Amino acid sequence: MALKIFSTLSGEKEEFIPLTPGEVRMYVCGVTVYDSSHIGHARSLLTFDTIYRYLTFLGYRVQFVRNFTDVDDKIIKKAQDEKLPCETITERYIGEFHRDTEALGLLAPSSEPRATLHLAEIIALIDKLEKKGLAYQVDGDVFYSVRRFPGYGKLSGKKIDELEAGARVEIDERKKSPLDFALWKSSKPGEPTWESPWGPGRPGWHIECSAMSTKYLGQPFDIHGGGRDLIFPHHENEIAQSEGAFDRPLARYWIHNGFLNIDQEKMSKSLGNYLTIQEIVQEHEAVALRQLFLASHYRSPMDFSREGLQEAARAVDRVYETIDRVERFAGTRRVAAPEPSLLHAFRLQMDDDINTPKTLALIFDEVRSLNRLLDEKKNGGVLERGLALKMMCTALGLLQDTPEVFFGKKKQRWLRQQNSTDEAVQKVIAARNQARKDKNWLEADRIRNELLEKGIVLEDSPSGTIWKVK
């Protein structure tokens, strides 16, 4: 078996062969820290977390770098609007981002570089481009000369002549071409500024990723990733900068995840459908969002809906319930090897460009099979198959807790949302149990149905009654 990945650069699936055997170096563009992260960000974050996890599952040592853009026009405007230093804004949203990634259950990257901490590397790269004739200075600004780089457009498939013909009326007449982009911006009053050979100023957006990816991963490295919206101009410009400076490829494989809509509309604050990661994880287990995204291929556009998220939450519950049943069935008999045919089938699907929809189909077929065997009280390799199920779900990030912890967290979320306590629920359960003891079946059923309407399912067993969130 061999992993194949669709590379945007070639436009086809390619066998994944790392530049260094056994090692993978991957750079993914992170967020600009001027606002709360939304579920569009979550799709990209979860896509590359899945790829990171699967590469690790395959045995690779993965060096994963995801940056922060912490100097940008939007950050400056936010700081000016709030009358605060830019650093205060960026620290606030970097902290919030880390709370989001922890809530989503993401693996921590190897490095999280910030643009403002890499000014020396950025300035050195701009200087190299200027000396090679690929950049020019005008009044303290430095621009990249797109027409001086022969390969411009090879990632996006865009042609320079067509782009120039379709360009808007030139905003900055100092540029040689409307497509030329800023590498260094001269300082303006009230903006953060650093010294440079061209005078005080700050870096442009694209140059930071070229400088940081090369510093941490070398050039070339294996995988460069991000959302489809970054293909042009950001990633196209990264290629122009890095390959123009060093005359060798920037990255071997370019991976991009598809767009996300909300109820079949583009997400925007004006439409009232703007959803932050925090809003989602307060309402549902974050793993439900992962399940929802995995149900669509990462390259495909997808539509988010609350109904879809609820269905995903039920699917995740089913996985945890099944694993709980397997472990109770196994008891102390935990010494076993995972069923190899299931792991083989798992790899076949995932090796086909990380085909998570087909992988989930395999997983839920196995969930149904295991429950059927357990219902019929048959062995049928339940423990071995259950171990394979756990391995597959762990590799996708669907399984990060024990069933006890997972359902316990779900209870706590429900109690917070209902402004209730476990003691209050237990009091109602005790009233039902008393009604059953008195053979007042009508009252017992009334209490059960009342709890069910609130989202609580009761399970009666010889050891007592337990409650779960539906």
C-alpha cells in the first residue's frame, strides 16, 4: 500500500514519497489574530490535524509548523478602533485560538512561529530578492516584480497577461505592474514599525510564510497546506518569493481544503450566520464537529447545518457506546491484537487521498457488526475487532477519551446548559424509582418521558438507574 495525495500543483493524485525517508516536514498557514476563529478556520484546522495524525499513524516522524500572522492591516485597524496596542490584540486572540484548538482536540504543532519574532529572517529574504533583481524599492516600500519570475501562476493556473488585463484601476501608480505585491511597507503614523535597510516599516503578508517555513523546515519541504482561498494570491506569491530567492522548489506537495458554507450560504456577520468555534463547542462536543467535517472529503466544498451537527453528535455517541460495550464484554481479557483485515481496509481508504467519508463508512459498518454480535452474545473476535475500531477512531481523532470520561463531559455540558446539578437529576430519578417500587407505573412513565423531553435517557440495570444525555 502507498499513500497518494492530490497535489494542487500537479492537479492529480501523486504517490507520497517524503524527501527524507521516515520523516515528513509540513507547513500550514495559520490564522491572522485580529478576531475570534470561526468554523471555516475549524475546517482547515481539523483537515490538517487529520493528515498530521494519519502520517503519525503510518509511522512518520512529522515536523508540523503552523504560523501566526501577528502584524497585518486588520490587526492595526482593530487596535486603533479599540485604542489598544497591537500586541494586546494579538495576545488576546492567540490565547483564544489556543483555547479553541484545545477544545477541538488538535495535536499541538511542532512549532508555532509568529511573524513579528522573525523580522531578521524576513528582512534577509527581501534583501536577497532585491539583490537578485526580483524586487524593487519605491519611497521606502519594497515590491516583488511578478514579471521577473517565469513560473508565476503555476499553482493557481492563472496567467499574468489575463490577470493584468482584469486588474482594477491601479491603486498604487508607483508599481511596475498592478500584480506586483508588497514585501515591505513603509511606516505610517500609529502603526507598528521596525528598522530595515529601506527605512522603518513592517513586512507584507506573503513574505512572512516564505521566511518562516524555510527557517523551520528548510527548502524544499514535503507538504504545504491551507484553505483553497489561499491558493491565489498567497501561496502563488510564496512560491514566487521562495523559489525566486533560492532557485529550488518550496514544497513537494500542495494540499488545500475546500470551502465551507452555512446552510447553503456563505458565512458572514451581515447574514447572521457567523459561527465561532467557541459557540459550537459550548453547544456540542467538539468531536461532533470533527465527525461532521470528516463525513465530507477534505477537498470538497461542504455545507454546515445544526441538523447535520446533531446527526454527527449522535454518530459519535454510537462509537463511544459501542466501545463501552466491547470493553464491558471483554472484562479483564484485554490481551489481544487488533483485527488486521480491518486495519488493512482502513489504510486502503485513507491512502486514497485521505478519503475520510469512505473510512467513516467502514467504521460505522463495523460499529453495526459489533453491536449485532454483542446483542447475540457471540464472540466472533469482538475484542480484536473492538481494538481495531479504537485504533481507527484514534487515528482520525474521533476517540480521545474513555467512554466514561466522554459521557461524563456530555453530562456536565448538559447540566451547565440547563443550569442544573447532578443531585437535582438524581432526586428526580429517585422519585421515579419510588413510583416503580409502589407499582405506580403511570407516574414512573411520566417522569421518564419528562426527562426524555429534556434530553435525558434512563438505563435501568441490576446495579441501579443511570442517566445519559440523548
